[in-house]
Amino acid sequence: MVDEVKLYGSTGDSPYVCRVDIALNLKGVKYDVIKEDLKNKSDDLLKYNPIHKEVPVFVHNGKPICDSLVIVEYIDQVWEGYPILPVDPYDKAVARFWAKFIDGTCIPATFKVFGNVGDEQVLAEAYEKLQILENELKVKGTKYFGGDNINIVDIAADYIAYWLGMIEDTTEIKIVTKDKFPKITEWAENFINCQVVKEVLPPKFEVPKEELLAYFKQRFGKA
Ligand SMILES: N[C@@H](CCC(=O)N[C@@H](CS)C(=O)NCC(=O)O)C(=O)O
């Protein structure tokens, strides 16, 4: 039987959707992309992800899976070839820990900076979380979080490598500087230049500064 593989993404390219693109590219899986307009979600998206109503949704032979990192793990288990998670149970648990830390702690901390411009405490919190990643890269001393090759931790951090810089450029609020976070900067450069990543990264976006800041303020600003 030929696998039917569909990825519901969005017209505004998302780092969460891109995680799935990277995983599929690593495994060499062919798939169809359905681009959702998030302001006018399709019935299929609402049916497949009724809880969060978000992309990405991955549909494999008619069965939907939601949440980018869950999808990445699923892809790793279903398709052989490139190991996206370590095979050793301990190493796998450690990789999951870091992917979760990046997803649930580091990324939201940076969102808050753009939603609370000028708030020194919010900025200090983002620095504190990113410093943990900086230290981890320093201790590992490898090209990627995954070692010589990317793994789920690098994929989880795609937003930090690519989208964060675009948001910083647009808003003129710089969080990750080479001086403050040399290891993250070096890692980001390596990551976006990794062939399998480069092939699926969306083009740079252009959103007016005011629109972008208003979005972050509304979603992540302190009440
Ligand atoms: N935890 C989710 C987050 C996905 C997410 O935030 N998706 C955004 C696009 S970047 C979305 O679909 N938002 C729905 C909306 O804007 O209504 C994941 O990792 O897949």
C-alpha cells in the first residue's frame, strides 16, 4: 500500500509546521501540503484538530496527529533511516527534555519580550532561559544539539535559528547577539545552512513592525 501523507500548514509560514517539513525531509518522505488560512480555517483542520485548532496537523493514511513535536516523534518511529531521536533510552529521554524545554520555556520567553517592549524583567527572564541553551552548547562542544548531525532538539529550536532573527530585525529588538550568545549564534548559522533544513525553510517574511508588535502584545503582553 502506498502511504498517503498530508501536512496541514499555513499560508504564513510557521516554525511549528517547518519542524515537520524538516523531519519529513530528513526521512525522504514525499507528502502533500495543504496551506490553511488561519483566519478562515477549513472544516478539515477543525475536524482533525478540534482541541487546539492549530497547524501543523499531520494526516497519515487518513489518521490525524497534532502538535509538531509529537508529529516529529511519530515520523521518526514510522519511517526508517535517519534517526531524529537517539535510540538509546537515556539519550532519548535527555533529547526529549531539551526539546520540551526549548518549546515550552525558551520560545515563550522570547515571545514575551516582543509582547512587553521595554519590560526589563521579561527581557532578563528570556536571557536567563537562553543562557541555559548557550551553556548546554558550550558543554557539548558539538556543531548541533544532536552532535555532528541535527536531531529533535535542533528541530525544536528552528524558531530560534531562523524566525527569531527575522522578528528581531523587523521590531529592532535584538535578544540573541553574537556577543551575549556566541554559541547559539554559531549553532543557528550551522542549522540554517544544513542542507536538509535549508531546503524547507520558507522565504524571509515581511510584516510591518507595528503589526508584528501588536500581534505579540495581544497574544503575550501582560494584562
Ligand atoms: N504546540 C503547537 C503550536 C502550533 C501553533 O502555535 N500553530 C499556530 C501557527 S504558528 C496556529 O496554528 N495558530 C492558530 C491560530 O492562529 O488561530 C505545535 O507545536 O504544533
